Amino acid sequence: MMSRSYTNLLDLASGNFPAMGSGREFKERRRMPRVMSVPGFVPEMDDDQAVSVSSDNPSTVSTDRIIIVANQLPLKAKRREDNKGWSFSWNEDSLLLQLKDGFPEEMEVLYVGSLRIDIDPAEQDDVSQYLLEKFKCVPTFLPPDVLAKFYDGFCKRQLWPLFHYKLPFSTDKSHRFDRALWEAYVLANKLFFQKVVEIINPEDDYIWVHDYHLMVLPTFLRRRFNRVKMGFFLHSPFPSSEIYRTLPVREEILKALLNSDIIGFHTFDYARHFLSCCSRMLGLEYQSKRGYLGLEYYGRTISIKIMPVGVHMGRIESVMRMADEECKARELKQKFEGKTILLGIDDMDIFKGINLKILAMEQMLKQHPKWQGRAVLVQIVNPARGKGIHVEEVLTEIEESCTRINRVFGRPGYEPIVFIDRAVPITEKLAYHSLAECVIVTAVRDGMNLTPYEYIVCRQGISGSESSSNVNDPKKSMLVISEFIGCSPSLSGAIRVNPWNVEATAEAMNEAISMSDGEKQLRHEKHYRYVSTHDVAYWSRSFLQDMERACTDLLRKRCWGIGLSFGFRVVALDPNFKKLSIDAMVSAYKRARSRAILLDYDGTVMPQNSINKSPSKEVISLLETLCADPKNVVFIVSGRGRISLSEWFAPCEKLGIAAEHGYFLRWSQDGEWETCGNCSDFGWMQIAEPVMKLYTEATDGSSIERKESALVWQYRDADLGFGSSQAKEMLDHLESVLANEPVAAKSGQFIVEVKPQDVSKGLVAEKIFTSMTESGKQADFVLCVGDDRSDEDMFEIVSSAISRNILSSNATVFACTVGQKPSKAKYYLDDTSEVINMLESLAEESDSTPRITADSGDSS
């Protein structure tokens, strides 16, 4: 018998996702109870559009439910003694269970994830129903072949090493990227998605997805529910762009994560690496607003959350009491009486640096013989979680080091290294914590690592505990931790080490156990204040609050999905921001008596990525036709210089040109050039140009464009990360040296520009409208089209022109940006080809017949 979860999924191709659920089925599913009484199944359907939830009138009902999605459920399971069925209980040590403490009491929490044990397909339905009713858990059953490729394959052999900075240098086939493993990863994520769909109320529920196992799940959810409120938290490191870019599916994973509303990381380093990848691979730049980091992505702002997770104080204290009852601390005190204990507790994998720690202990005993016979390193190794890379080789290496060191420095009744390679009960671990003088973490790369936090809480002790003999005794603790773990920035009193430097680590260990009690006490107090106030509840509460804030903005916008496969994304725009209706515009054009048409050049009538920047014959012909209509005043408003624009548009005799953002303006080819700015002294160029030259010499691929009224430094062909950094530095430099000059330094898309203060495209538009009004031809039709920041000035002036009486009171205004993005324009067109099509429609309705009468205001 095959699991329901597996049915109809064999047709899943690599990244080509069939849509799920018809419109009718979706309406019925929306009427489901908050929690289904029987786990359902979501069949595959063909209608892609019917499943997209994009209501323009979103629900305002406040949520009281959150769905936590992770690879594994926070449950323990064991077979009943009679071998009939299973017994389940909460895993009190699971972070997913502990984070509930940060949520409001009235909030319902549901879990979606897999189980640690194999459930026979015949029992899966009964188990699902039981877990849903008793624990509010929805299990995802992964078929064995999918599980092996998904977890042991793609997760543990591809993502885990890469995210910990290990590249597949070996030609060993098991280390190379395998497309079949990626397809299994996508398939597994889809199985989790199906389980979420069974229980979700998409308008009300929040969804919180956890860790690298489910990084493409946000695309499935966003594709089905455009307005779903969703957060993602990565518990592992995120590598630098130089490492991450080696992943063949790098863009697919980035784009999938960007379908979340908020993405969380433990440290700023991890977040910075993610943002750098988004910049280098997707061309996205982050912004900081009121202390929050955000990425603009097709009208949505994805929040970036930086918050290290904490420990559950109550759980640790509860286990400490259990350890007291079992007399664990007393047993260990007797065993290690008269010894100074250094403690290491690590998972068994290649990144924990366990052997480096053991070698550092050896070095300390050599350099400081006084500790021979007195200092003991207790190293507890948790069993490997999966089939990790090189685990057996690492374990063999550790055991050889322990045997050698104990043989050299050991004596009767004393072993310097106590290596514990077994599953150690948590009560025993905490007993070791309470006894240890110092905890050492030498991981070469680790996501968070809560061992130091647990140690600090244990050393604080609890009232009446054997491990803290007298409640009034001063509490002290010491930490030697790797600078490459996530908790390192939070523990400022710890001795931070580079674990690869064995000698320095040995000195740090000696310093830690040799330090005065007073110093140890001060460091402990500082750490305990932080750990006790930044616990797991604080972390989850903070993330939920930021997720609520991040989702609020999306509810006010119109949303729809575009793109296929992992190129899918949701476009979110202001409700008043619409695609320009050509028919409506042509109708208004035909009714108008006096028209103003203002067109940007690059990115509007000329594609931005075109190598040949001169206008096509088609564009010239359209502009000639529009200019020939006596009702029209047509202008090209560009940042380019007047010489190139004059040469390119020489055939269009009646075309107006505003060059260099309007500093130079000419109404027609036989007219004189006017200067619109008050700045006639360009001595400031002699100050700004040397500064730009310094940055040009230091930034390969950058260049300077000198215009008559402006200087432009562009770095489109440079390394974008370095170029962006240099641009910010240059902008500060220019603003400093030009503080007393009548100019403005501004950054744009891959440029930094310095130009006169009183020059902008907005002032050009105002001048044109005012001149038309003064000549008795006040415009009652305005079309203004542009694509970048400089054009926003035009859109702003156009929107207020009627109220300022420089346009007719009944004027029809079409301010239009190119591309679906936040803008002051009311309308948009997708690209330059649509702009050309729109101009063709206007040209067809234009009257290019020469006028006999001088009355240009006469309508025909």
C-alpha cells in the first residue's frame, strides 16, 4: 500500500510544478473547520489561475493561529509493548515546542513535519488522525526512497556542507551536485506543502517555516496563496556569496526564500551574506528603514530579521532538579574530586572541531605542566543525526588522539581526556555543566550552538540544588568559544579563539581556568543577564511581532502571481497603481484639444540593455507622426547630453528636447537652446572630477561621463558589490567637498551624479505646462512616461499640476512608469516594447495634415 502523501506526485518534474486544486475545490476547502477531523489529501489539478488567492479586499480578522513547519515534529515516538500501535509524547527539548512560550496564550499552534520513525503505510491514517486530535500535529510521511535522497542526500551531502563553507573539491561522485537529489528535495518540500494546505486558513493563519530542509516551501505556498502571511528562519550559517554561488540551483533557492514576508538569521554576518547573494545574483539592493533591513522585490518588502535564538530557562531548571534527584552531580563530584574540569559537548560531524579541541588540550598540558594530573577535558559526543560526510574518519581520528594523549600524560587514577561516545541523558549533561570550570566550543563553523547558554544557566544554579551548594556563593563560569559560531557575538565576556590555531586555543584554555574568581564572577553575571533575558520566548515573540509588521503592508496592496517554476513571484502594487489601458488613453487622446507628451529615453523608448543607443527608425517615425499633429507638444526628457540627442532626433524637426535632466531645453529643431538652471559657474567640476577620478582608478570597470552641466560616475561594468560600496563612499566624499557649492550629488541605478541643484525633470515638466498655459494652449491631455528615479520628479509635478492651474481643470493625466515597481506614477507598462505599441496607437489617431488656419486651438 502506498502512502496517500505519495499518490499522484510521480509526475513532478524538476521545478515544473502542476497547480493544485480547482477553484470550486478551493471554495469548499475554505469552509473547512479550523482543524480537520481527518487528514485530507490534496489532488493535482490543471487549472493554475483558479488557485491563486488575490482578493483585493483582504480579511481584517486578527489571527489567533500559527502553523509551524519544520523537518521534524517536536514529538517522541515508540512502539507499544504489545506491538499494536504507537505511543507518542512531546519532546520537551525541542526548540519548536519551546518557542510556544513566546506566543500569546490564546494563540493556537499547529505543527507540520515528519516523524523520526517509520510508520507502516497501513497505519499512517490512524496515526495522522490521532496526532492531529491529541497534539495538533500533522505528520508528513516521506516514502523511504524520497527520504533518503532528500535528507541524507541533498540536505546532508549538498546543502549542509556548502552552508558550512565546505566545497566539493573531491571528484568523488557522492560529493558532486546530483540533479536527482535536487528533484527529491523539491518533491519532499511539496509533500510538506500539501500537509499545510490541509489545515490552513489562508486569510488568517501565520506560517513559520524552519531551516534549510524547507527552503523552497515558500514558493509552493505563495503560488497557491498569494497573500499568505509567512516567515522563514534559517538555523544554520549562510555562506558568503563566493561559496554559495557554486550551487547549481542557487537562484532557485534565493527566489524561493524571497517568497517569504520575513527571513530570519542568527547573526548579521549570515544576513549580510544572504543580502550579498541577492545583490550579486538577482540585482536586489537592501535598504534600512527605522532600524529594519528590507529587500524590495516586485513591490513587496521582504524584512530581514537578525535575532539569535535563546534557551528555555524553565526546561533547564526542571532538568537540573531531575539531575539532583538522580544524584548525578554528587556522583560526578566524587569521580572528579580535586580535578579542574573543562567540558565539551558537541554533535558528531566534521564541523565541530572536536579533534582541534583535544589537540589544544594536549598543547596546554605541554606548555603548562602544572595542569598535568589536575586538568581533565570531558568531551561528550552526541550521536550523528544522519549519514554525514566523513563521520567515521573523524571519529577514528578523535579516538586515536585521545588514546595517544592519555598514554603520554595519563597516570593511575588520572586520564586527561575523558571521551564519551554514547547517547548521554540530558540530566547527566547538565550535571557535567554544573561541575565544569570552563566550557570549550571549537566548531570551525556552526549555526548557533546553545551549549554555552545552557552552561551559563547551569552554573547559576537553582535554589536548593546540590550543584549549587550555597545559594549565596558567588556564581562563576568561563567560556572559550570559536569566533565562527552564531552565539559568539552575544557572549562578549567569553575568550574567543580561532580554532585552527591550536596554540592560541591552548593559551585561552589556560587563561580561562587560571583567571581569578572575581573576574570569572563578573563575566558570568554579564552573560547570565543576557541569556536569562534573551531566552527562546523572547526570540519567538520578537520574530512573531516582526512577521506581523512585515505582513501588514502586503494586505493594503493588490497582488497577483507571475512566472513559472521557481521564477514564480508575487507582484504587489498600490491599489491605485494600474496597468495603462491603451483604449482609455486613446479615447482621451482623441477628445483632447491640447496635448503634452513627455517621454524619457533610456529604458523607455530605448531598451536599457541595448548596445546601440541610437533610436530605431520605428521610434523616429512614430515621433515624427506625433509631432506633426498641431495639437501635440512632444518632448524627449533625458539625462543624456544635448549633442547626442540633437543628432539622433534630427529628422524630428518639431520634437522638443530637454537634455541633461532639463538643464538645456529646446522647443523644436529651429529653436534656440535655453538653460533652465541658475548655475552658470561650473567651477565645482574642478573639485568633483578629481574625487571621481580617485574612485575610478580604484574601481575596475567604472568610468566618468562629463556632461556640460553634470558629472556622472557609473559602475555598471564593475563588480556590483564593490561598486555599490564605492558609490556610497564617494557620495559622502562629494557631499563633504561640495557642501558650499550650488550642486546636488545623488546616487542612481549604478551611477553617482553631480548636477546643479535647481535642475530636475520635474521642473522641465512644470516649465512646459506653464509655457503652454501662457500661450493659450493649456493642456487637457498629458502623457508622461519614464522608468527611473529621475522620472519620479516628473510624475510628482504631473500629479499636482491641475491643482496649481498649470493644466486644464478637466485635463486627463496619464503618468506611467516602465516596469511593475513602486512609483509616484498611477500607471505602468511592462517594458519598452509596450511603450512603442502605445505610441503606435496614438500615432494612428493623430492628425498629421498641415493646417491652413493659424487657429491652432480649433478642434477637428
